[in-house]
Amino acid sequence: MQKDPAASSEEGASAEVLALAKVVARLRAEVADLEGLGSLTAVLERAKGVLMAREGLSADEAYEALVERAGHRGGTLMEECWITLGGIRSRPSGPAGTAGTARPSRPSRPAEPTAPDPKAPGPVTTGRGPTPDTARSVFDPDRYLTLGHGDKGTRALLAGLAVSLADARTTADAAALLHEALRRPVGVDGVMIYTLDGAGRLKLIGHSGIDEVLAAQWQDIPPLVGVAALEAITSGEPRWLEDPARDAVTYQLIGPPERWPTRAWIPVPGEERGTGAVGFFRKLRTPFGEGERTLLQQAVRLCGGSLRVFERHTISPADPEVAAVQRIFDTVSGAAILLAPVRSPRGEVEDYRIEAAAPDSVDVAGRRGKELVGRRVLETYPTVAGTPLWQGYLDALETGTTYDGEPFSYREVIAGVPETSVYSVRAARLGGRLIVSWVRHDTAAREIRRLTTMQRLGNLGWADWNLATDTIEWSDQVYAIFDRAPDRGPMRLEELPKHLVPDDLPKLAGAVQRLLGEGSPIDHTFRIGTATGIRHVRIVAEAETDAYGAPVEVHGFFQDLTPQRDTELALRESERAVLVQRGVLQAERAIAARLQHALLPIPEQSIELVGLCVDIAYMPQDTGVNVGGDWYSAIELPDKSALFVVGDVAGHGLDAVGAMAQLRFTAKGMIITGSALPDAMRRLNTLLLHTAADQTATTATMIMARYSPAERRLAWVRAGHLPPLLVRGGEARFLPLPEGNLLGASFDSVYVEETLQLEPGDHLLLYTDGLIEVPGETVDRGLARLAEAAATAMGGGFTEPLAELLASLHPAGRDDVCVLDIKLPSDAE
């Protein structure tokens, strides 16, 4: 009887080597298992696709048909899949053909055109139905995405998940990664991770996509009947919850049944007996496809090792000694861990498990403190096996002698990047465990790399000058700032003036004197000339002095401020241009304001016109530098009637004032020479349209009224202007608007005259839009405010009703305001 070579090799191997071999074997088995699952899934999906194409079944119906046929034949599901795939390859080529036995490796040509080509790739699916690549548009992005599609997509998804899980630090991280990876291919909406403690209670140790209130409600689940997660852990089999009505009766559901109609609880594989389960929650109502079930189980199996580690350091240590050590570690500085030996059946130490860790304990991958708890040394640092460090651990554990190791290098590849660190390790026995502390010697080197990066990004570099030895040191960035080759060495102090802009030499000389002569710190900016132009350089330095106050060493940094100064100069130029433009606008405003004042003299008190009392108010805008085009006219005509005009020219500045003057005087001239109101308005419209043909287009709104005192009749016409407001008997109402488009808009504009019979005590307001405009408010709302305020001001017996009106309205000041208050006195005859 021959001896097993593997067994003979085990007899001569050390315990740590055997432990390392077990680790490698277990990982290889997991990889092979995952690959096997992936290949079986591909066979199943192709068989389902054949039935769906040949018999018109859905994905779920095809799966049920395969299961049923396998039962009838007394075979397995995989055997039925191969029979189905072989059947489409062995069909006769014609009616007289005979069916032969076809092997999957030698397919024959199918006779039926509806049967899929066995050489073609199978349907791309995750178990929800057929979506062949050949059926997709070339413009469909899913045709080119790999995640969640077919065998290659599954491997890519799991590979990406594995890389991400390597950086996970907590179970919350693992839950978030599972959620994100499976959200699109499987439709996962939420993930919950539970672990089973010694008392049989489920503890929630991670979740994603679940609101905090619901998570808090299900944080601790006692050992009740009907808990799907508990059943999955104790049985070691997944629980698929796909019928909300039935599941609500069978299980204690987390959240309302209709929120997640389909759920899955998958046990986490354990080293001996599993103690964890991962729950997946979906808003989809369709059952899990076979491909989806396999993918979920693969994902949980893939992160099982990480979850077991997370469980160990998420749950407080049950051993009082370990808990006591952890409390001590939590209060001390430095790197230290508590190791418990893991022994083989023969009692030899084959590995060590980390049971407690100080907060400052950090490994090469960046795992810190309690993130290390639960990990095994050979799983985390496999190259330690068989080294002097490993032997030092064994000696310290067996003899109680403290082990102080020599500095050694440890190299590990993290995410494809090799990381090397140098450690000095100390190990001392504590009962049946080891207290291990270490010092990492490459911290300074990493800090130097960080400092170099910071200097490059900040465009600054450090410089030291030892005045006792006359040695100068520059960082690499200082050479770049001074545009100096490093092989020339640092610049001597005497060389500096040659590179300075002459105007900056006196001030820099004063700064150097304060630094080296008085020992005072300096912060000074100067300019230097380089091959690429002038640079603005800042120096910040301080001196170390001896007992007598004399400087002995100088430390500081140089910073290239050229980009900032260029930006400042551009900003100053922009500000200067803005100031010049503002001056021009202010001068234009002053000219326009003087012209406006000459054209529109505002009386300081009420004026009397043919028996009417007229109050006038004009308020220029209080923002900006431009003058507006609001205007008015109130004159007595030769026939003892009165003309009232209020207008608003679009725009601001000299152009608006010029258009206003043109309209004001033209309107007055036409009415004085006998033109009717509608005729005058039509001519004014034509005037603006012809003016716009030579200049920029100008428009204006206007209202023009003529009052005949004998009949107390007011005739009026409007061009796009707001309606006049009549206040009579304490009530305010707007006059109906006759037809009339704004001036300068169209040659076809028509203007209609309306009349109003005034009564003693009436107030008629003509105004521009600046009186009612408020940002964010509609015109209708503004008119309503005006009517309410006018009824109060004009009908309340105030001595100055117009001033009271303006005070109550508080115009926004964003536009000019012009108001005419035309009143027929109460004692008018």
C-alpha cells in the first residue's frame, strides 16, 4: 500500500507551513468553487434560452420546465440542461432523416430555422428573461457594459467587488459595497447583515439602503420563530421570500411586506458553523431568477472572510482578559496587539489570531486599531511564516522570554502597488497569549514624500542655512522657483542681488538685515529675473539664536507667487477699467439729469389749471448711474382747456432723455395746433418708427388727456400705458382701457379716445410703472396695492394726499416714478 505523497510531505513540514498551506488551499477551493458556479450558471442560462426560443416560454417557465423534466427522467438539473442543448444539435436534416446521437463537442446543423445556433453565444441574462446580445441595438449602452450580463459580466462584477472589499473597514462598508454592486444587475434596494451571538440573538452589524429608524427597530432580534435570517444561519441554506402575502404569515418581516416584495437571506459561510446572514431587499415583484440566486450566493461567499473578521471586532470581546487588555490598549499610545495562538490537532502553533489592538496599530494596508481584531497573522502577513520573527513569537510563548527583534522589511502588494515597511517588533507573553508591539521606521520617509508633494502643489520649498558651518540646503522646489539647476547647488547669499529686480534690492536688504543682524523673523516679497521672465517670490524665514542672541541657523521657505500676482494685476486692470467706465457713466448721468431737470421742472407746490388742482411728483431711481425716460406735461391750451401727458420711454441714459424730449414737445405742438388726441398719438407712433429706422429701436408708453372745464369732461387716449386711477367718494377704481398699442411697435397701431365726466372731489391719477413695480410681484398685485393706498390717501382728508400716497407705497426705487394727481375741488362751481 503506497503512502499518500501529500501525507508524507505533511509529516515533515512545520506547523506554520502547514497552516499557510491550509490558507492557500482554502482560498483556491473558494476560487474554484466560484468558477464552477459561474460555468454551471452559463449552461443553465443557455438551456433556458433554448426552451424560450423553441417553445415560447418565459425565463421562469423555462426553468420550471427543466426542473420538471429532470424529475421525470430521474436525473439532475445539469444533466437535463445538457440533454436540452444536445437535443437541438441532433435534429434530422429533413423529413426522412433519422435522429442521431449528438455530442456537445460536435454540433450538427439544425433543420428548424427557429432553433438557435449552438455556436452562437447564449442569452445574456441574470435570470429575468432572455436578452440576447444579437437582439440589442448597436446603440444600446448595455450591449457594451459587462456588469451583470452573462458569465463574463458576473466574473467582472465579482472581481470588482473583491477589490472593493479589500479596502472595506467595517461591516457598514461591506453592506454598502454589496448594495452598490448588486443594485443594477439584481435590483437590490437594501442590504442588512446580521450575526448570531452566543445567546441565540441576532445583532445587526451593517446595513445599506435601509433607513435608520427601521434599522434601529431591528437592531437586536431575540431567538423567535419565523425569523428568516435565523433560519438561514441555523440551516445553512438560503431563504427566498418571493410571495409577500404568504411570507407575512410565515415570517417576521422587516418593514411592510409591500415595500420589498422579494427578499433573500443568505448564510455567510463560516470556518466551522456559520454565524452570519446577509439579507437582500428588492422592490421588484418578480421572483429571483436562477442566475440572480447564484450571483447573490457568490457575492456573499466572496465577502464571507471579511464579514467574519468584521464580526469579531464589531462584537465586544467575550473573554474578560481580552476585554481588560483592550481597555488598556484604548488608553495608551503606540502600536500594540494581543495575539492568541491557533493550534493544530497535534497541539502545535500554526497561526495567531489578533484579539485586541491599540488605536495606533496600523498595518501596511492602512488597517487601524480594532479593524485588525479577528484577523489571522498568516492570512494577513503570509510571508512572516518561517522567519526569525515567527520563531521569536514561538520562543516568547513557550519560554516567557521577551523577544526584541532586529529591524526587518516587510513587503506587501496592496491593490497592485507594492508597499514596503521596516519594523522593529517586541513580543512578551501574557498568560497563554502574546503582547506584541512594534515601531514602524518608514514613517519619516512617507512624511518626506508627503512634504514633497505639498511643496510641489503649493509651489513652495524650504531652505536651511547653518551659519556655523556655512552650509545651505534647498529642497527641490526651491531650485524650480529660482530656475536653477540642482547640480549647481544652492545659491549663495552674495549671488542673490544679481538676480533681483533693482528696484527691490533696498527693501530686501533691509529684510536680510533684520533676519541675520537682529534675529527677527521676516515675511517679504521680491522679484527675480529668470529665463522665462520675472517671478514674484515670497520669503518667510526665522533665525535660531545662541545664548547671546546671535543667529546661528536660519530656517524658512520660498514661495512662487507669480500666478497670484498675475491674477492680481489683471484684477487691478479690470477694476481700473470699471472705474473709468463708471466715471463716464456718472458724467453722462449728470448731463442727462441736468437736461431732464431743464425739460421737466418739478413745481414745489400744487398748480392751478383751468379750475383743477394738480400735484406732481417725480422720483428718480436710487440705483445705477443712468437717468430714466419717465416724463410728464401739464399745460393750459389756448382755448382755455388743459393738456395732461405722462409717458415712459424704454431704456435709460441720454438716448432715453432725447426721445422723451422729442415726444414731449411734439405732442404739445400737435395738440396746440388743433390735432385730435388719437391723431396726435398715431403721428407720435410714426415718428418713433421712422426714428428707429436710423438708430436703435425705441419704444414708449404714454397717456394723453385733454380737460374741458365748461363740461367738466376729460377726453383721453393711451398707448400701452397703465390705466388711470379714479378716486371718487373714498373708493378707487381703474378706468377701462381703450385700444392703443405702445409707441414705436407697429405701423398698424390704432388709438381710441375715451371720455370721463369729472365730479367735485374727484382725484384722477396718471402714473408710470415705477410706482407699482416690486421685484417678484405681479402687475395685478401692484395695481391692487395702488388702489388700496390711493383710496386711503385721497379720501382720508390729508393735506398732501400725493405725498401720503408715496409714503405708503414705498416704491422700490429700481425705476423712475412720475405721478400726476389731477383733482377737481369739492367747491368747484
